[in-house]
Amino acid sequence: MLDDIIGAKKALFADGVQTVLRGHENRNRAVVLLKGNLVQNVRSESRGISARVNRDGTFGFASIAEYTPEAAEKVIKAATENALFLGKHSDRHIALPPQVSNGVVPLNREIIDVEQKRIIDFCRVVDDHIVQKYPDLTSRQVIYTEDSQDRIIYTSDAACGHLVTPRCYVYVFMNAETADGAPVELFEVFGGYGSFQEHFSDPQTLYPGIDKLYKQLMDKKAGVYAEAGYKTVVLGGFMGGMLAHEAVGHTVEADLVRGGSVAGPNLNQRVGSELVNMVDYAHTVDGKPAPLPVFLDDEGTVATDDVLIKDGILTGYMNDRETAEEYGMKPTGNARGWAFSDEPIIRMRNTCILPGKSTVDELISSVDDGYYLIRSGNGQADLTGEFMFGVTCGYEIKNGKLGRALLDTTVTGVAFEMLKTVDMVSNEVEWSSSGFCGKKQRMAVGMGGPHMRCKIMIGGR
């Protein structure tokens, strides 16, 4: 945990100059077992201090890979000088409204460290279970990953706080071969926000999920290719979360709206059916902690929820303080940087399409001829909302019942058009928080969605 050695340097903030001083530490560790062999065992830490100054409407930023009081003084001075220099050479001047909020956000939790050997031993127990129960696999991997952000933030005109965001996961990969020797692979992820001992005190808690993964792999081993075309599908919650993040979420980040995203001309317009609602949650969902809670962003804005789509109508964007002023909206705490050297930019937090009223069984039974698409291995989208996702796990739906599993395929479409075809939404949400968003810099994000019945273009062989 970071000790607060920078708070006293708030006295160096110049009067009338908006300043943010951030102490920041990242920790990362990974353990990889491939067929029972330890092939990776790493741990790294980085820490430093950054300052961001808005002087006479021009931003200056500076960072240093040291965590000392002297380093804090240096970055405040350097950021101020950078703002003065840029102000002489730029016509762009951004005056931010003062007092977004004030006060102190308390420390939300602590980082609990465990011995690396304990993690390795846990992974070996899981791997032993897999090889003993499923000896017919051609290959297997058990991977442990852990990362955390520890940030202390002081501002001149907004809120301050000490924020800690730890998360840890175990990935299980399984490989097999089809009858003609083609490789097939599936994986499952366990864990989430918090420490190793919160999620992985007992390896047996993973075994039901591993058993389900093996069954899906065996189904896929005997799977078939989808029939290409415009099809009725049931998107699983993970696929809905991917859609919420990649195909919709990025288009409604205000810096990308400024850059020409499709959301610009669609504000207050219909972008989905009346069943589609989407929120970027800050730290709480239905009275429970969000997958990756954010209480305060790196501009000192206290984080609140951001309603993006309401009953199919695009109602807002995700903003930092600058774009909120530009678009006449309220900043909700979306400006974040991954490392001490990263200037904060607009990022998603826990972006989710909200649940409806139908059950998953009702969605599946309503489809005469289509597909149930469960998991995506990757996805990409552009600022037009056009997307393409790889589908790694799915099934046929025939006469309202699940049929044969699918081999790998893809789905494509334009998000705001596809969302208009949504006519059934399940009453449960599936969350995922293990990935990184790669917009300019890494960022840990949560994404979620219900099952949705819609129409989509699916690839074939």
C-alpha cells in the first residue's frame, strides 16, 4: 500500500490554477502451467507520481518514476511549465468549471499480498484435477493473473482520495481435436475484484465450472459450422457485454464523439428497441458492488452512474470534465489513467445492457431455427458502430431446443441497427471483469449483459 507522502505538497498548488497530483502504484503477477509444467512465474511493480495542471485554459502534464516528496515537487513544477509552454503555441484553451465536487473519498479496501508459492501450489492442484479427470485432452493450461492499482489523488478544486483496485483470475484452457484432427479450444475464467484469498481459498470451488467447460469442449469437438446468413440468434450475457463495450461503449465516449463517432448525430435519437437500456455503472449495481468499482476518477470527480441508453434512446455520453463542459453534461468520473505515467482519458468502468423480464429458457424456446451464441474470444468495432466478433462457443437452436455445438465462427453488424432488432431480453445479467480495454493505454474494465434475442449476420465455414 502507498504511504501518503504527497498530501503536504498540495500547499504548492498555485492559486487559481486547477491542479491534480497523483501518486500511483501498479502491481502485476502471473503464473502459467502448460501441461503441468511451470513456464511462467513473474511479478512486477511500478510506481511514480504525476501532475496535471490547467493554467489559463491549457493543460500541462508531467510524471516521474519516483515516489518521494521531492518527486512531487518536480512534477508540479514541470506540469506548470508545460502548461505555460503549450499555452504559447496552441489556440485551444479549455476553461473548466470549478468545484465539480469536494471532500475526501475514503480508502475503499487494502491490497492483501500472498506468497507466490501459494499461488503456484493452487494452480498445480487445479491442473492435477484436470489431468486426472480428463486425460483425453490434447493440451491444457492453468493461468493465474493478478493486477492492482493503488492511487492517492489530491486536487485543487475537486475531491481527493486513496483508491485501491485489486483483481485476480484463474484461466483454464482446454484443447482437443475433432475426428479429422482439427484443433478445438475453449477456456473459462474464475475470480474477480479482490484478493487471491477471497476467490481461491479452495480449488474445489472451480471444479463445477471446469466440468462445464469440458462438456462444452466435447460438444464442440463434434460440432458443425454455422450456416452463413442473417439469422435469429440468442446472444449470451458475455456476448451482450462485449457488444456493450466494443460496439456501443466506445462510440459514446465523448472524446471519440468529438472525433466523429456515430453517436454524435444520434444523441436523443432511437438506437435500439424499447427493451434496450444501457448504463456505465460507477461502483454499485442493484445494491451490490460493481465488478470493478470506481469511486473517484483521476481528475477528482466523484464517480456516479452514467445512463447512456434509456428505452432505446441514446441519452448521454461518458465524459471527463472538459467534454462535459463542451456537451453540457455532468462529469460522472470516467477520466482514468492505467499507470502513473498515463494522462487520464475517458474510459468505461462497468458498462452493462440492463436485464429485461424473460427467462433464458423462454428466449431459446422462442427460436425455431437459429443459434445460441455464448462466448467470444475476441472482438473489434469502429466509430461507425460496425463490429465483428469471433464466436468460440455456441449451439444450434432447432424448434426451440439446443442442437449441435458450433465450430468457431464470426458475427458482424452495425450496433445501432442490430439493437433495434432486439425483441426479448433475459432477466439476468452476466458480468465479465477479467479483460483490458486497449484504448491508447491499458485499462481494467467490467462489462455485462443479459441474454438477448435479435437478428445478426453470422459467418459460415
